[in-house]
Amino acid sequence: MRTMKKVLCAIDLTRASRKAFDRALGIARANGGRLYVLHAVPPQYPFSWHQTERLELLTSLRERAERAGVPVRTVEQHGDPARTIVLHANARRAWDA
């Protein structure tokens, strides 16, 4: 059975994203993996859009992962969310064990 050593979790400011984070954190923790949390600001909005909420959310999620003993990196990027997710998945080779 393969283990997931790299888990990429793309989030936005919705409740569903928090549930996705919970799942991603559980997977990373169970597999002794690293967690990457990504938020992409859509190009039609300025990068400062919801800046305070994003910072608070990403800080909170990073702290939760650290308390769980999971290495974590949070990233924010401005651009098309789908393309940004694929770019980060490829750059981190998130599909490798």
C-alpha cells in the first residue's frame, strides 16, 4: 500500500474548505507526510481581496497542523485557482509517495 507523503489542500474562505483541511490533515498525519495549504486569489480580484480573513484562516490552519505534529507550508498566490492548484501539485510532485 502506498502512503501519501505530500498532501496538497487547496482552500478558499468557505466552511467546505475547513472540512477539506481536516481531511487533508488527517491523511498527512496518518502517513507521516507533509501538508501544503494553498489559497489562490482569482485574477478578477485584487490580491488584497479578503486579505485579513485569508491571513487569519491560513495562520489558524498552519497552527493546527503544527500542533498535530504535521510539517506544513501555507501558500497564497494570485491567479486562476484551477491552474494554480495544478501548478503547485506538479511543482511539489504531490502524487509521489
